[in-house]
Amino acid sequence: QVQLVESGGGLVQPGGSLRLSCAASRSINSIAAMGWYRQAPGNQRELVAIITSTESTNYADSVKGRFTISRDNAKNTVYLQMNSLKPEDTAVYYCNVRRLVYPYLYWGQGTQVTVSS
């Protein structure tokens, strides 16, 4: 059973930066994409950023130009660099691995990001 462990969350002032990491407990094959999602209280979980096996990336409109997703295959890790953070970025951030074969999805346990002065 693969576990995804997120880290790097915390409290930051508006305009600040954080880098989230998501490490898999072991190598994962047949990956279609890795992504970051977030869920604020009272809201549905939403896609923040995704990176495919061909390194193609896609971002939610609300984070374009501020967030950058990247991956290190040798470390089985995906990152989310978040700059120019806003209070509306406050949420629990989850990483996700989507595979081409069963099991199709892995989720991390989430890490809290709070943007507040």
C-alpha cells in the first residue's frame, strides 16, 4: 500500500510563500498525473495544479502565475511552490496520484495552509 505524505504547510502572512512537498512511501509506476487539490471549509475540493507524466502542467485560474508544480521522480515527490499567497488560498491541501492501472488513485492526508496577518 502506497502512502502519500504532505508537508510544508503552515501559517504565512499575505504575500508570503510556502513550498509543499508530497512524498510517496515507495516508487509508483504507471503514473498518469500528480496533482495538488485544496478544500476550504464549506467548499468542495478543487484542483489547484496538475503535472502529467510528460511534464505538462495545468493550473486553476486563481493560482496561475503564483503557484508552480514540479516533480522529482527519483525522490517520488511532487512539490507545490506557492508565492504571493492570499487569504483566499487558505485551505487544506491534498496531493493526489492518478495511475493508468488499478489502484487508480492515491490521496495524501492533507496539510493545512493558513494565510493571515
